[in-house]
Amino acid sequence: MKILMLTWEFPPFITGGLGMACYGLVRSILVKGVQVLLVLPSETLFYFHLKKIEDADNLPQVFLTKKPQKKFETVEQRLIYYGVSSGPGVYKSSQGGYGFAKSAQSSAGSENIFKKEAQGDPNNNFYGHEDTFRQMNVYTVRLLQLIRHLDFDVIHAHDWVTYPAALSLRSFKGKPLVCHIHSTEFDRAGGTGDSRIHAIEKSGLTMCDRVVTVSKYTSSIIVNKYGINPSKIRVIYNAYQIHKKRLRRTRIFKDPVVLFLGRITLQKGPEYFLRVAKKVIDLYPDVRFIMAGEGDMEKALIYKSARYKLHTRFLFTGFLKRNDVERILSASDIILLPSVSEPFGIAPLEAMSFGVAALISKQSGVSEIVQNAYKINFWDIDQMAGAIISLLKDPQKLKKVGEAGAKEVEKIGWDKAGSSIKKAYEELTC
């Protein structure tokens, strides 16, 4: 079986959880004998033909236009040379950092993501940028040129930016279409959002043959908001791949650390994190709160933390590269992620794998699959603060919660998701 997979993100270049989710999913279906024709935005007309699990890291290219031969030290260098782009969020880091790109409201974009000079610029992000819609049209045109040379069984499209291209391919090739939705405009906007994006999401989810959501939480949103038929929806949870090499727990401060890790945007609930910090520090001053990431709310929260007079008890790190993410996780005791609306959320799983006690909002998909985490409504400042103080006052309890979470995450792998995705393909082809 061959799957034509459309996405704007894939390692080594990623701007958010979507890239890591696609990576885990692709590896899980490759080991089950499914071949993947992976297409990313690029200057050059080519695709990646993945046949075995190692290909997910090497990304072997199949060219339909000639390019000069050149040797490269890394996969990343090769892809940048050929103009590979991540579309609405240009690549953040050569170190594989992810999930902490600036939001569109706080950054200006380059004129054309298909130009190589735009690559690697950490200040560019196209999500929500007016030019995104033009870029989606370019992506669609290139795909229509490409499919004349390809043979595949199913189209698998990830999130709204790929839906117009996927629907065009479905029309031309007559192949079944799976629309995978990792985040809705309702989640990202924290409110009404962009009506054009809503229209694209609704048309893609309505016209496709199968919908894959990352949680029951997201499934209920698209049923209630877009009127999608529940019978065509398959809930397939994300997972987290634990690295073989794990950093030893290393303290940055002698005081315990409570961490926020993610984009500093309305969706992630950073203001609730700050309010919890104020309440906890007032009652238990021997603690540090760290906000790791970037986003359109960052400057306002810096000013607000100054008004709260939290001083060095509340720190901002800015964007973190992959190595720094692991370093700060290894130095944290508690992670607090009060997301207002989170379709899934891989960050809690990663933190738990480090033995960090997790407090997550009930409004997140990951809360549906983990047991050894505190689940609290994102607006309940008092309960979140109370839970943190309770853990800080009882180091043995804190340690026990962290160890239980680490053991639980070891069992949450991509194999089950891969089997479910393959089954969804077979429902459409057999």
C-alpha cells in the first residue's frame, strides 16, 4: 500500500507539534509495510519515497527535475539547498527545536516561503499571514504537476493548509482522502477566528472520505461546529517516542522549578500560568516559575510579571532549541500547562518522561489518555495553585507522582496509532 502524505512540517525542520506527530505516525506505518510518498512545499518538483523506518530520518528524494549534484553533511542542509519549506511557519532552528515559534501576530513574514533566503529565519512565521492563502495555491499547483508521475492508494492530508490541495488531488485522481485534523481554528484563535480558515476546514472535513482526530475533545468540536458525520471520524491519539539517551536530572536552581513549555499565545493559557505563579509565590516563596517559549502575549506578560513584583521568581527563557528543551525538562519538578483549548498536547508526555509531575487542563486531548497527572479546568487558579503547593510541601509525594508519570509514558507509543491509521486506510481501499 502506498500513501500520498501532504504536510507542511516534518523533521528536521519543525515549528510545532504537527511535525513531531507526522514523524511518529510515519515511522509507525512504515514498520507495518505501508510506503509513504511524502510531499513538502519546495522550490523543486520532487517527493520523498519512504519505504523503511530509516527513511523517515534520511528523507530520500525522487527528483522530477534535474538539480546539480552536491554533497551535504546533514539532511537539513540538503533540504534547504533544494528549497524545502514549512509553509505557514518557516523553520525555527537547525537544532530541531519545536513547538515554540512566534505567533503570526507578533512577527512579520518574508514575501515568499519558496525562496531559500527565507529559510532558517526565526523571525518569520506565516500562520495567519495574508500570504498564506497564496502559498497554499502554489502548493496545490505543484502537487497537480507532481501527481501525473505518481501512483498511490490513499491521500492523507494534515491540517487545513493541505486540504485545498488534497481535495484537488482527490478530484483529479479519484483516490480516497483522509483528512487528519490536529488543531481547529477554534483552538488556535481562542474564539471565532478567521472565517476563511473555517470554510477550508469545514469543506475538507465534509468532502473527505475519512476524518482522523487526535482526541475525542477535537472530535466533539468538529461535530458540533462543522456538522461532520460522526460515522466517518476515527479518534487516533498521538504518542511520544522516548529517546534512548535521556539526560540525568540536573538542577538549575536549588529551589524547585515549575515550568510552562510552549507558545505564549491565548490557546496555551500563559496568563493563567502567571496568575497561578503569583498566588503560589505569595504563599510559598521558595520556588521558581519559568515560562519557556515565544508568542504574541510574551511582552504583555513580562510587563505583568513586573507589576506583580515577582522579580527572579518568575523567568522568561524565550525560544528554546531542542537541546535546551531537554535541559530545562531535566531541571524541572512540575510542569503546568493550563491550555484553554488543546486538541492533544505532546509537551506533557515529554515532561512526564523526564519524571516531571504534570498539571494539565481538562480542556486538552492528552487528559483523555493519561492517569498520573493532575487534570484541572484552565480557569481554576485556586485549584492549580493548591495542587502545586501540596506537591512542593511534600517532596516524597512530588517524586512519587513524577515516577508514576514516567512509567506511564513508557507505555504510550506510536504502534497503536500506526495500526489504527493502517486500518483506516484499509477501510477505504478493500
